[in-house]
Amino acid sequence: MGFFLILLHLGLQLPLSLSCPSSCVCLPNGDVSCTGNITEIPHLNAHETFRLILNKTHIAVLNSHSFQALALLQRLQISHSPLATIHPEAFYNASQLRSIVLSSNSISVLPSSVFSSLEELQQLHMDSNQLMSLHADMFKQLANLRNLDVSKNKIANLDARIFQDLTSLEHLNLAENLLQEIPRMLFHKLKQLKSLILYSNQLKTIEEGSFDHLHNLITLMLHKNQIHAIPPQLFWHMPSLLTLTLSTNQLRYIPRETFYYLPNLTKLTLYKNPLLSLPDQLVGHMPRLQELYLYNTNLTTVPWNLFANMTGLRALNFHYNEKLSSLPKDLFWSLPRLQKLSLRFNILQDLHRDQFSALTNLKTLLLSGNKFKSLSAKLFQNLQSLTYLELRNNDLDYLPGDIFVHATSLSSLTLGKNKWNCTCNILDFAEWISENQNIVTDLYDVLCRTPYYLFNKQLVALNSDSLKCGVTSIRDLHVAVSTTGIYTSVRTTTAAFSDKVATSNVDSNTLLPTTTHSVHLNTLTSSTSKEVHTEAIKSSVFYDTLVLVNGPDIIHNNRHQRWVYLWKVPATGLYSGFLMALHVVIVVTGVLLIIANAYALFHLYKALYKIGKPLKVQTIVTKRLRRFKDKL
């Protein structure tokens, strides 16, 4: 019994296998796929072919009634072939077709009535061809068409009536063409349209009212055009819109209330526009907006209420604005659901201590590439959910040791390529880094910039000994003296790495010591240093202000008319480097001048010697002639 069943099954498959050409694959479900050196529509079993895919063939022409024999064919695809010519009656007697895909061929012209008999057609793709225009009657009789794709062609103009019969159209793709303008009435009959793709054209403006009848539109893509102005109420009649892209255009200003009446919008892109400013009343109620892209603009700041109606925002990409130097204090107050905030590579110099206080669900914060020098200890106090934080490539020279104490979920932090000033003030922060090395992902790139003797030293290796924090340091301390004199005597002893200076103030009238102050100055002495004791001795007041400076500075002084003038040249920095270089240049120049002078004198002496020798001989001869004459 089983044997007879097998024979019956093979018998049923035999007609199909016999009718399948060698360059095709015929499946039992009616799908036929052909490729290779096919130059025309293959002869197939009309009763077993429901879907025909002709990919990478040599078909260049579709002749009249090409599909007449395939009465049950529902879906046709001819792609990646040299197809360039389609006869006006190529699809006659194939009215049952529901889908035609003619992508990636060489079609440049289509007869105006080529699709007129396809009343059941629902999908038509002609993308990636060479079409330069479409006839106004091209899509007549296609009342059931739902998906039309003519992207990636060379279409420069569209007749305002071309889509008027496509009352069922839901998806229209016109991207990557050469369209410069859109007729105002072009989309007015497309009331069922859900997706309108217009990116990568040459649109410069869009007429007011162009989208007024697209009440069911969900996606509108206008990016990568040359749009420099938009009407104020262009998007007001699309309450179902979910995605709106306006990026990579030439918008410098956006009218007030442009984004009103878009309550369902979830994604908005405005990046890569030369925006100079944004109005206070720009965005209406958008509780469902989750993604906002606002980067690569010319904005210097933004209105404080820009995000006020975006309470559902999840990701805010507000980076690469090379002129954005400040942010309003309350800019993010209405974004409690925000999870990612990117402020990278702006030129922000400061952030208010409460800048992020409302972002209780923030997980990713990108602040790298700005101009921050320091940050408030309370900046991250409400960010208990923060897990990833970037602070690289700033001008940070100091951070409080407890700045991350409330960021209990922090697991990744970057701090490299800053300008850390490794003095005693940074010791608490250095200890935090040492205790949280697993969090700082660029640990060995977190290096001291100043002072110079700690240049390129890792912060993780700093401690109180390396910073010489065991004694009180005085930096830029000014002790004003007006009626007292300071008298000093110096005695040199050996001490480890410190100078002790005691100063006695004596009233100028009584010349008696009144108070004594002791200060410790850090030095760079590698072996021994001086302990200096000052005692009161009789002298007169010779200055008004004494400046004690902590650090390896070069100190100069001069005494003039009982006044001592003190000044310093910093041993670090560009200025000191310039002075040292200038000093070397002067010394080398002096040496070279001395050598050149000696060389010139040597050659001058030789020249004079050569000139003087004949003169000497001539003088001797003259004297002898005179003597000879006298004898005669």
C-alpha cells in the first residue's frame, strides 16, 4: 500500500518537474525562480506558477502579452537585469497580477498605459532604474494600489494629477530622485497614505497646505534635501504622525509653533541644519516622543522650555554643536524618563549644580569633548540610575572627591585627556579613583598636566607623599605690611624636602618684635634643603607686600633705594619655555659671534701681512739707494 502511495505522489509531481526549465527552480507551492542566460519569459506550467522571480537574467525586453499564458500568476519580479524596454501591452491579459517588482534594471521610459489593465495590482516597485519622468496617466485605473516605489531614479518633475486615482495608496517612496519642488495638490487624494518618503531629493521649499489631507500619515521623511524654509503650519494636519525627519537640510530658522498638534510623534530629527536659533514656542504636546536628534547646528543656546512638552523622551542627541556654549538651568526639568543624554563635543564651559537633578532615570550621560574646567560636587547627586558617564577630552583640572558618591549604579567612567592639576586639592579625587579602578575604563590615560614635576603621572598613583601634603602649603599668600618691619637673618641647615621660614613683625616705631609667623614652602630639592630662621634685627621697612609662593618658581630680586623688588618667572608653562629657549638662542648667538669675530680678525691679519711684506722690501731698497747716492 505504501509503495502505491509513493508512486501516486511521484506521478503528481511529474508534470511540474517536466515543465520546469533547466535555468529555473520550481517549488510545489507555485514559486518559480530563474536566473542565468534567459532572454525572454520562460515557458512554464500555467497551472502551477503563482509567483515568478527572474533575477540576474539577460532579459532586455518585455514583449506584448508576455504573461498571457500564466493565467494564475499573482506576483512577478524582474530585477538586476538589463531590462530597458516594456511594450505598452506587455501586461495585457494578466489582470490577475497583484505585485510587480521591476527593481534595479535599466528602464528609462515607460508607456503611459502600460499598467492600465492591472486593476487588481496592489504593489508596484520600479526603484533603481533610469526613469526621468512619469506620464500623468501612468497610474490610472490602479485604484487598489497600496504600495508604490519609484525611488532611486532621475525624476525631476511630477504632474500634480499623477496620483489622483491612487485612493488606496498607503506607501509612497519618491526618495533619491531629482525633485526640486512638489505641486501643492500632489498628495491631496492620498487620504489613506501612511508612509511618504521624500529624502535625498533637491527640494528647496514645500508649499503651505501640501500635507493638509494626509490625516493618516505615520512616517514623513524629508531629510537630505535643500529645504531652507518651511511654512508655519505645514505639519498641523497629521495627528497620526510617528516619525518626522528634517535633518540635513538648509534650515536656519524654524517658525513658531511648527511642531504643534503632533501628539503621537515618537521620533524627530533636526540635525545637520545651520540653525541659528529656536523660538520659545516651537513644540506642542508630545508625550510620546522618544527620540530627538538635534546636533551639528549653529545654535549657541536654546530656549529653557524647548523640551517642556516632551515628557516621554528616552534619548536626546544634543551633540556636535560647535557653538553651543551654555545651557539654561531648567532645560531638562521635564524629562524624568530620559535614559540617554549626549552633550558630546559642544563647547560647554559650565553646568549648573541642578542641571541634571530631574533626570532620575538617566543611564547614559556623554559629556566628552567640551570645555569644562571643573564640575559641581552635587551635579550627579540625583543620578542613582547612571551607569555610563563620559568626561574625556575636557579641560578638567579638578573634581571633588565626593562628586560620584550618589551615582551608586555607575559602572563605566572615562576621565582621560584632561588637564589635571595635581596639587593637594586633588588628593581626595585621586583616592576615589584608586578605590574604583574597575569603573574608570581609561585609568592609565588619566594623567597630571601640572605641576611640571608630576607631568604625565597617573592620578591613580598619587598620594599625600608624592603631593607633599604633610605640611601646610601656601600659594599666592599676600601678607600686607604697612607699619611694621620684617627683619631677617639666615642660617642654613639640612632638612628633608622643605623650607621653614619664620618671620617676625616689628613695629616701625618701637622696633620691637610683636608677632611671629611660621610657614612651610614645598621645594624640589632632591637631597638637602635649607631651614631658614628669621629673627628680628634692626632695620627699616623696605617693602609694602611680601608674596610667598609655593612651587618651583625662579625667584629674582633687586634692591633699589632701600626697596627690595621681588618677581618670579614660572618654571613651567609656555612662557617659561619661551624664555628658556630665548636664553639658549642668545647664548648660542653670542658664541657664534665671538667665533666669527675671531675668524674675521685672523683673515684680516693675514691680508695685512701679505700687503705689508712688499711695502717693507720697498722701504729697504729706497734707503739703500739714498745711501748709494750720498756716497757718490
